[in-house]
Amino acid sequence: MSSDTITVAAVTDRRQKRAFLDVPQIVNAGDPSWIAPLRMTEAERLDRKRHPFYRYGEAEFFVAWRGGRPVGRISAQINRLYLERHQDSTAHFGMFQADDDPAVVAALMRAAEGWAAERGLHRLAGPFSLSINEESGLLIDGYDTPPMVMMGHNGRHLSARLEENGYGQDKRLLAYLWDLNGPLPDRLEHSLAKAGERYGKHLKVRPFDLGKMDREIGVVVEIFNDAWKGNWGFVPFTQYDVESMARDLKPLLVAEGGQIAEWDGEPIAMLVGLPDLNEAAVDLKGRLLPFGWLKLLYRLKVKRPTGGRIALMGVREAWRGKPQGAFAVALMLDRVRRAGQKHGIQRVEYSWILEDNHAMRGIIEASGLSAYKTYAIYGKSIGSK
């Protein structure tokens, strides 16, 4: 497929794979907020034998070339778990980066749309890299600060380029930044104390047991799948995702970064906080060899990042909307705040939250937080029904 001097090719060999991994660094080279993702993490998404997505999905990867130089990339994927649940004939795109050139974006979108249409799908939405449970959304506001761990960053031009190709916003996702140096608002302190008096005998919040991480991750996934099952775009975590998550998170987690709330010993809510890997990898250009891994390990375990991210949080459906559930969330957040202060964490991002999830936004904003980054999911009808 070509457009003027733009050629788009599927990744079928090592040269194309290397170019696919190079694109983000090339097109974002002049952006001071850009932090290159780790190439090994990016490469794993292309590994059909290793990444859990391929247990329930399929994907193709495309690189846009101009004059022998890679200038854009995109993935196109079909998530069978999503289709079984939502029945809306939607394929997804992701890993989306491109020069500020209308021809490049148009050619990439045609490649992804064509791949999806050939497989009988009638809509394309994204970006999801590769699923909604991984990196989601296109940054549309908050370009002047670097991304936190497992959150995306892209040029300001991409949203306009998508809209030029007929894509509209399906949903907006919000990220909140929490300054841990400040105290909790007085009214929240009062609410915590009052709820503690009423529910403290039954509700206990404990940190993760790092010696039993497989069990803890299992609890997190069980609560997540129950808490999020009614949410827009929900796809459940599978056992394959659990195994991958446990492997990937073990090196990053500290005990207090994970919190589980129990009512009379029954887990009813969970929270997973991570140190900001991006802060530790800021100058590595995505590469861990030959000595990047030593720098990363030192910065994570000895020097320690000053930023962190609450990546997962959920309350079981039976407890959502009840004061006990709200107290569980507030108490877990307070425990994370205290633990962060102890470990030198100065700021924590809570992301992402659906813009129309007013219940969760209400709890967060009651703490005095406001959204500082906005991401969007775009969609478009393709082919003919």
C-alpha cells in the first residue's frame, strides 16, 4: 500500500521489526516530555509465542516508510474475548506513532482498516496496545509532562490527523496527579475517622505479601474482573494475563504499593501502585544493554523514583455504591499516601478513569485532585455491513 512517497509494509522480518521498534524514538525525538518505552517490553507485544494476548487474539503490525526511513507505525488486532462480550464487530488499533504528516497517518489507518475489514470486522477503535488492560488511549491534553509507567505519550498532531480520517472520540480517559507532600483535606480526614469508628471492626486494609505474590495477584484479578465487568470496553483478565502480570510486576512492587481491603476477612477491594519505571529509564532510550539494566536496577531499588502510579483499583460489585466500599477506597488511598511518603514518593498518578465514571471521580476529587492529562479512544465504521 502506498500514498505518494509513503509505503506501508507489514512486519515480516527482523529489519521491519527493528524499524517498528525504532519509530517512537524517531518521531518523538524533539519532544522534551518523551520517554522511550523499554524495547524489550515493546518487542514482547510482537512475540506471538510469549505475549498472553495471542491466546485470545490476533494482530498484525505495520511500518510506514518514506525514502527508506521509518516514519510511522500501527498495530491492528482482533480480541476474541472483547467480541464475545460486546458483539459489536469492532477490531482495534494500537502502538500508534507517526510523523506530523497527513499522508503517513492516512496510509497507516488504511492499512489497519483494510486488515480488519478483510477479517469481517466493521469498526476500528483505539489505540489499545494491545488490549484495554494494557496501554490505552491517545494523549490529547497534558503534553508538557512526561508519561508515567504504562501510560502513553504522543505528538499533539495525532488527534487532529485521526479526525481528518473520519475518527471520532468514543471515550475520554483521565489521569490525576496527587502531591503526597500535602495533607489530606480536613473533610476527608474527618470522614475517614468517622467511617473508621463505624466500620473499623470489620474492615481491614493490608499490604501485599510479597512472599505470596501469585496468590495476591490472583486476588487482584478476581476483584478486578468482578468490579469492572459492567464498565465500558471491559475485557476480563485470563489466567495467561495473571501469569504474565505476576512475572512483570514482581520486580517493581513494594509491599505497601499493593493494598487489599477485607471485610471480616473477605477481600472486597484492591489497589495496585507501581513506582514510576519511566522516571528510572528516562535516559536509557529504551535499551537495557549493555549497562542500562544496571542503571535501571539501581534507580528502582537504591535511589528510588520520586513518582508512582496507581494502575489498578476496584471494589467488588456487591460493595460498590455502599459507604463501606467508599471507605475501603479512601482507606487504601490513605495507606498508599503514607507508604509513599515513607519511601520518598512525592507524586502519584491515578490513572486511568473514564470521564463519565462520576462515582470514582467523586471519591478522587474529594481528595482535592484534578485531572492533569486526558486520553481519548477513537472509533470509526469501516467496510460495508
